[in-house]
Amino acid sequence: MRFFDEQEDMRPTVHDIAAEAGVSLATVDRVLNARPGVRAKTREKVEKAVTKLGYVRDVAAANLAKGRIYPFTFILPQNDNAFMRGLHDAVEQAVERGPIERTQIDIVDVPAFDAEALAAAIDAARAKAPAGIALVAIESAPVIAAVARLKQAGIPVVTLVSDLQDGERDHYAGVDNRAAGRTAATLLGRFLGERRGTVGVLAGSLSVRDHQNRFEGFSEVMSERFAHLDVLAPMEGRDDAALAQKLVEDALTSHPDMIGLYSLGAGNRGLLKALDPAHDSGREIVTVAHELSEHARAALEHGTFDAVLNQDAGHEVRSAIRVLKAKADGLPVIDSQERIRIDIFIKDNLP
């Protein structure tokens, strides 16, 4: 036996609106869907009936009944680091769920950290007039201008993982990267305790806002609470394993007092290769990194990494899709549902 909530039974329907306004159901449907063919006076009567009865339209149910499909475009960087591969896989899974979720998702790959290529991809996607676009942003004039053109065209845009300034997009699906950087600094500083020395920082590229914000947050806490540690200027490895390895090896050679490392990007394979000889020589370096890839997991288990901060790529993709649907339907975004948390892993709590 099914029990109905009394309040639910009393919700007004389109039939109630038609009766209150003294018009046909077809007229009510035209007004609710903003279609032409209704006189202004009649439209006003229907709108007054909607307000009087407190009618709230179930947009999702209406779209389901009409069989609406949401065409979305995801623009992703071509990057072989484990996190970006995981993000790409999460979008591929969303493509497979398309028939169930009534979405049609196109994936566009662009070179990593290439602002001109990203801007061109945004413009090309805009020309196809999708219901929404999600992208991993680069903080640069060409990208900001291309996103502005999306907004002018009325196409909702969600930034994934790496954000743009507020107002230059409709929503951001990712962690609070300044908080992530501050958290990394607190962990690193506490692990180092009273030891004095140099701390190295390895970034992918400071052209992306997530890396900028992580470094800013990290620097703030190190300056505020751990001033006895000397933080070096960030090295930009562009998520290239060979380049990252060389940068870290050179830094270790140039700074024999280096006792800490913060890898604020996702490319850790080169870092791990560089740390091997340092650990073999008995040099203890406390290391905090991002994203729980198979390499990072192994590094935690072996003691090469002391802590890893992680974000759920699948959650970010699902959040982007929910937000784009809401924006396409003119519905509010539920902020609490879309908050992406920062997970902290050490050797002892690996999932």
C-alpha cells in the first residue's frame, strides 16, 4: 500500500490553473512554456492564477515527458598524468550514461596549458550551440574572452578542477584550492617540526588558477606559522615526468639543506624518480603531494610521500552535469550538494 503526503496531494496542477484562469489546458501549456499564440490579457490571467495557487512547475518531469536531450561539451587537456586520465575516464563514463541521464556529451581534447588552443576550442564549441560547456580553465586573456563570448551567447559554462575569476563562468566544480594549499602547508610544517631548512615546491604550471591558488595558500601558512622554513620559488614541470625529475634533482643538488617538498600538481612520476637517490643517500625529505594515483598510493605505502591531498574527479564531472542541467532549465543550483571536499590520505588510512 502506498501512502501519500497530504501536502503533496494538495499541490496545484495545470488543471487547477486552467480552472482558475478560465482557459484551456493548451493555453496554460503555452504560457508555462513561453510559446507564442496567447494574447497578453490571457497570458496575464494565467500568470495571476499561477501566483495565486502557488504553482511550482516540475521542470525535470516536464523535460522527461518531452524526451528532452541535453547536449553538453567537455573540453579537457591532453595530459598523461593520472588525475587528468581519471577525469577523462569520468567524462567517458558520463557519455555512456547519456541515454539514462538524457545527455549527449561531446569530448574535445586540447593540448595541456595551451591557452590559445583552449580558447579556439571554446569558440568552436560555441558555434555548435550546446546546452552547456564544461572546461578545465587556464587563467589567460584569450580564454577569459572566449568564456565571455559563451556568456554573451547564453551558453552556461562550468569550470572543472581549475577555475577562472568569479563572474567569468556560471559555476566551478572543484575543491577550494587555496584551502588545499593551506592544508598542505600545515601538514608539511607539522611533519617537519623544529627542523630548519629549505622547502621546494613543484607545480605543473602557474598559468592555471588551481596551481596559483594552492601556492598562494601554501605560502600564506608557511609565512604565518613556519617562518623558520625557507620556501623556494615554485618549479614548473608542466606535468612532464622528465622535466619534473630534472627540476627536482637540480633543486636537491643546489640546496643540500632541502628537507621538504610540496608537489601541488598532479604529475608525480618524475618527482618520485628524483626522490629515489635522495632517500637512498639517507636524506630525509618530508613530501606532501596531490591526487591519489597508483604512483602516489605506492609512494605513501613506501614512505616516500608523507601525505596526499585528493579530489574526486567523478564527483566533479557529475556535479558539472547537474549544474549545467539546472542552468539550462533556469533552476537554482544546490550549493551544498555541489561542494567538492578535500580528502587527506596518509599511509594508515588508504582506502
